[in-house]
Amino acid sequence: MRLKPIRSEIDYDTALKAIERYFNRPPKKGTAEADRFDVLATLIEAYERVRWPIPEAHPVDVIRYRMETHGYTQTDLARVLGSRARASEVMRGKRPLSLSMIRRLAGSWEIPVEALVGPLDRAAA
């Protein structure tokens, strides 16, 4: 396969077939084959990012996910946020996370700050 931008599903399928062989036999670092692998992986990733974008998660969904995966309860959340009422309001979407809440959650539950800030409201920007 000649390296070229991926512009269609046919190009994408061709690139996947070309890179597939490297999964069982990775190329040696510093070789032309390793460079080819890196370029193919970059092209495939760029196409997938545009073709099937993954929307940013809402901060409440991030908190829910952390609760589910780590066995946290709303009582645990209340301890971090300062009160049961505040935790309930946040989880129902009635109260946005404040900067201090974000800092406490990021520190206590090891959630990246960026995930708690939420997607940028482009209309307001």
C-alpha cells in the first residue's frame, strides 16, 4: 500500500489491512518499517477521530462512572462535596460543580480535572 491520506471507507479498510501484519510481528525500532507503522497508525487514528468522534462526557456522567467502578456511594460523594444536599443537587444537574468541588473530587477520587470541568459551551464562548 502506498501511504496516502485516508479519505474513504475503502482507504480506511486498506490501511487497516496494511497495518494488521505489524500486530503479530512488530517492526524493529528505527527501521523504515517502524516508520511506516507509525505513519499508518497516525493516519488511521486521524480518520477515526473525524469519522467517529467521541463526545466529551458530562461531569455528572464522569462522577457516576467513578462511583460505579470504585464502589462509591452518594454518601461518599457527600463527604467529598460537603453535604448530602449538595451531592444530590450535583447528581440531579441542579447545581454545577464549583472550582472547590472539582479540586476536592480530583484529589479524593483521582478524577482528571479536565473531565470534571466538562465540555466547552461553544455558544457562550
